[in-house]
Amino acid sequence: ADIISTQDHTVVEKEGYLLKAKIADGGKKLRKNWSTSWIVLTARKMEFYKESKQPALANLKPGYKPECVDLCGARIEWTSEKSSRKNVFQITTVSGNEFLLQSDIDFLILDWFHAIKNAIDRLPKE
Ligand code: I3P
């Protein structure tokens, strides 16, 4: 039987470390605070885990929930105005959450940009 379906929204498409700063929550501006985050991308969402040498362990403490970003209807765009850093793009969710993601490594940030953009483009806009 076909147990693993391409419709399975839990399949991890990409994961790794990036610098992350959440700059708005529900449309309300937040003070920018960059931190390293372990990011897991699936078809519909991204999860931001706290940095850890063993993310799988440290983040599995009872009660710990990663920050979850719904990609349905989200927007992604490069920005040079919102940070003095290079290679920064912004994700804006329907609910008005805004995240900046950054890496100094060009190919790495490009791979992430395209993976997230592809995921958004495949989803219904709602
Ligand atoms: C911010 C911090 C950020 C910086 C931000 C500063 O200061 O230095 O790293 O963003 O610049 O305001 P603080 O820690 O005192 O809040 P970038 O590194 O992305 O430039 P900004 O105000 O121009 O956004």
C-alpha cells in the first residue's frame, strides 16, 4: 500500500539554522531581537525551534512548543530596508506576524527563500 503520500503535510521539506527576528505580532510592531533558530519547513508551515546543539532533545521538553508559522496566504520578499544585515527576507502571515530571516551564506539563504516561496505558491491563498 502507498503509505507515504505526497499529500502528507508533515513531510519535512527543509530544515536548518538561520538567524530570525520577529518584528510584528498580529500587526503590532515588536522590538527587533535576532536569534539563531532551528527551522523546519513542511508543506503548510514553518516551525521555529530554540537554538540548541541537540534541538530534537532540548525542544522536546514537556510543554515546549515551537513558534509555528502558517504559510497559507503568506507573503515572502527580500528586504534591504528593514535591517543593516545582508541577505534578509521577510515573511508576512495572514494573521499579521512578520519575521525576518538572514544568513551571511548566499547559497544557503537563496535555498531557503526558494523553498519557502515554492511552498507558499503551492498553497491555496484562502
Ligand atoms: C537593535 C539591534 C539590531 C538592529 C536594530 C537595532 O538594537 O542592534 O541588531 O537590527 O536596528 O535597533 P537593540 O538591540 O538596542 O534593540 P539589524 O541588526 O537588523 O540592523 P534597527 O533599529 O535599524 O532595526
